[in-house]
Amino acid sequence: MFSKVLVANRGEIACRVIRTLHRMGITAVAIYSEADAGAKHVALADEALCVGPAAANKSYLNIEAVIEAASSTGAEAIHPGYGFLSENVEFARACTAAGITFIGPAEAALEIMGDKIRSKNHVAQAGVPLVEGISEPGLSDEQLISAGEKMTFPVLIKPSAGGGGKGMHVVERPEDLGETLATARRVAKASFGDDTLFIEQLIRSPRHIEVQVLADAQGNVIHLGERECSLQRRHQKVIEEAPSALLDEATRARIGQAACDTARSVDYLGAGTVEFLVSDEEPEKFYFMEMNTRLQVEHPVTEEVTGIDLVEQQIRIAAGQPLSLRQEDITLTGHSVEARIYAEDAEARFMPSAGTIIGLQEPTGEGIRVDSGMLPGLVIGTDYDPMLAKVIATGADRDQALSRLHQALGGTIIHGLTTNTAYLQQLVADEDVRRGQMDTTMIERKLPDLQFPTPQQHHAVAAGLLAAQLKGLHPETAGNQEEGPTGWQPDGWRHSGAQNPVFAVSWQPPGTTAEPQEFDVIVDGSSRLIPVGEGRYLLRSSATATEVHLTAGEGSRQTGTEIWISSGDFTGALSVLDQEAATHRQLAEIEAELTEALPEVTAPMPGTVVAVGVESGHEVNAGDVLVVIEAMKMEHRLAAPTAGTARINVALGDQVSLGQVLAAVEAEQAENTESKD
């Protein structure tokens, strides 16, 4: 067995691997970029080395730097986690050349299954059913367009070297294929270093079922049952569960055998996942999609229902040990469901969110597991994938697991940036999801009808009370304070006796230009905040008592004190201004109204300019794409708000900050059509 292993990853998966290494008595070495110096996985590891700047291609994807880190620390093996270098055959070769064990499959399996085109051709020879498509390597856009004309639309463009649902694009009409192929190639090149694409027919109502396999160097291959991963958005899994509610025992055995046969065909080694499309109407039929030659994000649900630590199995297999498990030893007990916590704003079209975690409470309880990379004070930027953590709930049956997950998501509090927890709660409570009636397109169909919680008066009262406390005003003494001459109060001057302070509280829906929701809060002692734990308070009024979670962030004279609040279904940041600050803001708004400005296009988050749609000075129509920026492995197309002359302020490759003006549109002057007498 190894004595020291380097973990070539970051975030929650690095933390999860380190925990198993420690349990096995193995020294854990972490790597980190300059942006991750304060990350949780760095603190958990026994040793940690910086491998480069924030950009992934200069740190976590820098093969030479990662190998050097392992060699310099004496690590005998490298666990790649998922993403980054986990399926990179050149990295596996570099490990072998350096005398370091790669905890993953052999190079041949990586080459065959890491390329979606080659893998489909490989399994087709073994008689595995495939979805119709175009999967010849090296085809140009023109050749793909020509071949696509013979297909039935809609179709799905996939990057051959991709994984995790990234870089996929649905094309509804043949005339949109050319433009989408260009976008898909750009995303594939930036994300995977390979812009090879293939096209397959899109099945409208498929179920996504994947099978976990384990294979050792002695030729033993077993499967650990299946996972249902049909709840997806933009082909990215959101909620996963094990086992699937769709399959019967006979189909489970057949699809498991197919997965094992697929692994044997490439002499697979370690933990892997074979993914299938299964017809919702004919669940006995399944079609091979791909094999992921690594640990999956959703592996915890399999661990929970089998009781098997998959990371430990990976390590033991890589060390040359045979599997101690036989297929007949594998039993599935209970049900487990996982939800992915992302730094994104579901209400604003899932725009990635950035910020600093200023308040954090992760759920606990019977059947609850949290795999997390979060820490209070951790800065969440846009250099990496926006996934922050996974909440896993396990129960005796599916209904109990879903109920526990819903409760656990309600107990997940993250202040300082917007997350998708409220959206996840809605999905878990959805009637179709509870009945197990779902497919990979369900989320997209339901999105328009989702209703997101907004703050109520009691949220504003709680925020105002905390702001008052921060200013030294307490409800029980408000209106009775004497600081200096009578009439002077900490919140401003009064020409007569002491008065109750008044706060203006507002909430702006993040990522939108909607009018803010406004409240007035008078601190008069009728409501009080009673501390009951770190960040937790009991908001007590004459009629009710409500528990709230409050965290104060930074503010300014015009933005006010920022108070993050979680209570019930609502989590968000409220701006709290005393009367002096409210006056300054009103004056600033009046000044802005008097200043004529061009319609501007600003960056919704920090990122990189990957495309510029038009040259400065060209005429555009409303809706024309001006600039495309990439952040958190996603492209965001920013369009002209009106017709006119475009003024572009950035160039290809520029790094932009949140709120930076990227472009403006000078509206055309209307001609004077009045008649002259």
C-alpha cells in the first residue's frame, strides 16, 4: 500500500479523497493555485504545494508542475479526482515516466473511452446499441453540416473529449447548425484542449442511467448497481439518486452486465462509470452513451446504498490488490439522493455568482452527508467550476430520502454569494420528481413556472434590528439614549427629544434590473433579536417568534449595510440604510437622472472575453451579440439592448471585472418629420 498520495484536484472532491487517505493511514499531499491558497483542501492535507497562478491551464492542468509536486514530496501515487487531468492520457503517461502510480485506468482505456467518437465505434463492434449519429473524427464544420442535413432534428452537438455534460449544444433547426458548431468548437477547445465534435440525434424524453463498475488487475469486474441522473440542466446533472426508480431487477441485471462487458473490452482498471440512455416508455431498452474513466461527482449515492468506499477501492486496485468483493456480495440497501450546490443565481438564468463566504451553516442529521469545499472567508471566484458542495440524503426508501434532502437543503445556509439551494428545494418537492416521473428535459420544461421566494416584512425587520445593533442602537433602549447633548443620536441629529431610529431596507433581485423591493423599519422595541447561536437569532415580536440567520457584510454610504438573511425559504442580501445614508442615495439617484447616458452592456460577473460580435462603430439591432465572455466554464452572450451604433470597449482575451462596461450602443437620432409652414 502507498504511504503518500498526491491529490491533483481542488474543492470538495479533493477534501473527500483526503478524508479516505487519512482513514487508511496514508499521508495526503495537496496542490493549489495562487487563488486557492486559503482553500479547505489545503488546510486538510498533510502537505501542500502551490503549482501556479489562478488560471487552470497554468496550475491544475499543468502536467509538468503536478508531476514535479509529486516527485518533490515523495508521493508514490496521484489521485486525480474528477475533471482537470483525471481522463488525460498524456498525464497518465507522464506519471508512468516519472515512476508514479496513476490512480486510474491504463492508457489504452483512457485513449479509447476518453474519446467519445472512438468509444462509440469500439462498443458498436461489441454489439452494444447506439443512438444514430455522426461520429467520424476530423470532420470540419462544413462536413458536419452536410452530414447533418440527412439527420432528423433536433440534434445534439458533443465535444469528443468532453465530460460532465460540458460543451453540449442542442440545435433545433438545420439553419442554426453552423453558428452553434462554431460556439461548440470554441468551448471544447477552451475546456478540454480539443475541439473535435460529433453529432447525434436528440432523444426527446430519455432517462439518463449510469452503472458504477470496479475492475482490478487480475481481471475481476463487478458492478455496484445504477444511478439515475435524469434531472439535468443544459446536460449538467443537478440531482442524482441510487438506485433508479425506473428499472426492474431483470433490467438492472442486464444493464449491469452490459457495463461490465464494456469495461472488460478495454481491460479496464479501477472505478469507472458506463452511461446509458434508457427509454422512459420502454425501460427495458438502453443505449450506450459513453464511459467515464474516473470517479463521478455523484459517486456518494452509490457509496451510501452499498456501504463501499469507492475511493478506497480505487487506491487498493491501483496498489495492485485484487477486489475483495464478488458480484453476489453487492446489495443495495435503502435509497440515496444527492443535490449539487452551485454558486449561481437560478432566478437570473443561472448566472454564475462570485463573492466571499461570510456566513456558513452546513446541514447535519440522520442520513445526511455533506461533501464540501466551503469555509467561512473563502473567496469564490470565476476561475473554476461553480460547484461548492454536495448534500446527500439517505433513507430506508426513496420517499424518506427525498424528504430528508429537502429538509437538509433548508438547513444549508451560505451567505456572501447567491447559490441554487432554493431552486434545488423546489425540484426535490416537485410532484413529478416525487413520483419518479422525470427525464433529462424535465427541468427545462418546468423552469418558466418556477417561483422564487422574496423577502417579507419580518425579514426587513430582522435586518434593520441587526443594523441598529451594529450602530450601537438596541431595541430595548431605542428612543431613550443620551449621547452628548439632548437630541443627538448615533443615527443622526434631532432638533427635539430622542426619536426612534428609522431604517430604509431594500432588496434587489440579484442579476436583474428589476425595481428593488423596499421596506421601512422603525426600531422602537416592539421587535427584538435574541441570539440563539452563531449567526442565529430569534426574531420576537408581540405576536410571533421566528428563527432567522443573519450575517453582516460590507457596505458603503450609498449601498448601506449589507445584511444577509436566511429564514424559511428565503435567502438573500438586504441593503439597510439609516436616514443619513438614505439621503445620500437619493441625491445620487437625482444626479444620475440628470446625466444622459448611453445604453450600456456590463459584465454580469468577472470573466474572459472569448468573442467580439461586431467592430466598434458598426450598426447593430437590438438583440445582436456584442461580446461573449467565459466564466466558470460557461459562455455568456451579451446582446445590444437597443438598435444603434456599437461602441466596443474590450478586445478578445481581455479579463473583465464584475460591472465593467464592455460596450455601449448609441441610439440613432430620429429624423425630424415635422412640417414647416
